[in-house]
Amino acid sequence: MPTEGLESITVCDVEQFRGFCDAAGITGDKFIPFKAEQLSGVEIPAFIDSLRSVIKKVWSRAEPELGFTDVQSEVTSGAYGYNATINGIWFWFGFYHDAWAQFGNSPVWIGVNNRDNRNLQAIFQALLAIAPAHLHPLEVAGDPNWYLPVSIDPDTHEDAVVEGILRQLRELKRELDTIPP
């Protein structure tokens, strides 16, 4: 192990850092101990059911309105949502808990294939154009797509949440439709 520049770090410093990590619950393995109310309560399952309901409602309106093609529903160990194409470009929309756990921001995500051979820069720019001001497209380890968290206004009625997500899907379609075939 290189020791250059470490002369001023003391055992006390290391112990202080370890104590900080312990107090903050930083374990390095991402496991966060369960709380009794999380295991026995209905709040978390109800929240996930609400997400699924919103995603279904958004999709039931978006699919006919926006003319998606090659539509498929998808349930995997890390996600629940829909695959489709816009202007021949594959995309995914839904609840993606792996991305949510890794990056935060939102439980609902839009993914676009970053292996499209037509124009990767244009696809990236399309995602950037609809991204919230402080975000950019992200890559999830082991996943061949770019993802953006979908903005959801907290403490709003379900209809407003659905409409807000639909607005973002409309923006995505508008941007992807500008990419030449």
C-alpha cells in the first residue's frame, strides 16, 4: 500500500472516520438493517402498489396517444415497466428500483438504448433535453441503456402525477422524433 502523503493521518483520524461511518450507517455493503415497522407495516407495499398503478395509468394513456410501436410489458427482478420504440429507437419506462437505490432521485425511470447505431450523440442529446436541470443521463452497472429519473411532484393527487409523467414521455417522443432514420 502506498504511504506517500499519509504521514499526517493518525490512528485517531481513522477511528474518527470509522465512528462517523458507523453513526451515519455507512457499512460499505449497502445493507441497511430492517426496521420492525418496515417489515410488519403496509406502507412500503402500498407505496409500491401505487407506483405500479401510476405506471399502468400513464402507459394506458401514452401508448395510444403517442403511437409507440413494438410494445411489451416487462417485469424483472429489478424493474416493472414497458418496452417500446419511438421513431425506431428502443426505450423503456417504469419502476426501476435498482436505479433508484443506486442514484436516488425517483423510483420511476425512462431508459433509452445507448447501442443504437444511428446516432448515439443525438439520442444522448434528446435525453439531455428532457432531463431535469440538475441531472444528466445515467448508466446503471451491467445495463446497456442510458436512464433518466422521471420527475414526480410530491404530495400531489394521482391524476397530477400521471399527467406530469405523461408530459415527460411526450417530450421524449418529440425529441426522439427529430432524429433522422
